[in-house]
Amino acid sequence: MQVTSYTVYLSLGSNLGDRRGNLTAALQRLREVMELHSISSVYETEPVGYLDQPYFLNLVCCGKTWLSAEELLQYIKSIEGALGRKSSFRNAPRPIDIDILLYEDLRLQQEHLAIPHPRMAERAFVLIPLVEISPHVVDPVSGRTAEELLSTISQEGVKKIV
């Protein structure tokens, strides 16, 4: 029996504890349900929204998964919990944050899951690493490539460190 696989792009961020270790641990756990094809460099970024917190380390990865978007979200939430993320206020400091940016060309708007990620096009800390690994991937909402989206926003506050 052939298993269908889906191309997904994920954004990972960490600003509490061993930031690099948290990213590495999350990627390891993602490998249990994904074949990772590309992982961007790591970027240090200023916090967005709630500013009184440590800087983040961010990256974007791309791979194939056999999980549905809902199943992938549940798996991501289990990783975040296992790595110490607690429920808190929006944009709060956290040991790990994993967002589904793109899932094939799916357009989904639910209370707990929106694909593509609704703020992807305005976040340099997402678009810079996304452009690094896949500049021509298309946002199914705007029809624009990641490279085109990045050209319209400020890239201030995002520094490549690896």
C-alpha cells in the first residue's frame, strides 16, 4: 500500500533555557513523523508582540509527512509540552514554539489551526529562513513567493548566527 506524503514547512523558535538544545530536540522529535529535507540556518531574533523577554533562536524546516494537518498539529503540541512549554499569554517567553507555515497548498481556517500561518507574511524571522531554504515556495493565499513576501517587509532585528 502506498502512503501519501505531504510537503510541510514549519517554523521553530525558542527563547527560554537551552535555546539551541530545544531546537535540536524538537527537530529530533519531528523526525519521528517527518522526513526532513531542508533545515535553515539558525537566526537570533528580537521578540515580537511582548518585548520584555529574551531574544529567540529561530529556524525553518521543510519535509514530508504522512500525518494530516490536524494530526501534525497534535504531534507538535505534544513536542512543545514535552519540552516544557506551558500555557500562558500570547507571545509569552517559551522553551519551544512550532508553527505550521505551509502544508502543501492547503488553505484552512479553523479556531485552533490556520494554514498558511496567518502572520507568516509579516514576520521576517519566518520569511528570512524560509527564503534561505525555499525562496520560490508560494503562499497559496497571496499567490506570492516567499522571496516576494520578504521583499515587502523590514528585515531588521533578525541576525543569522549559524
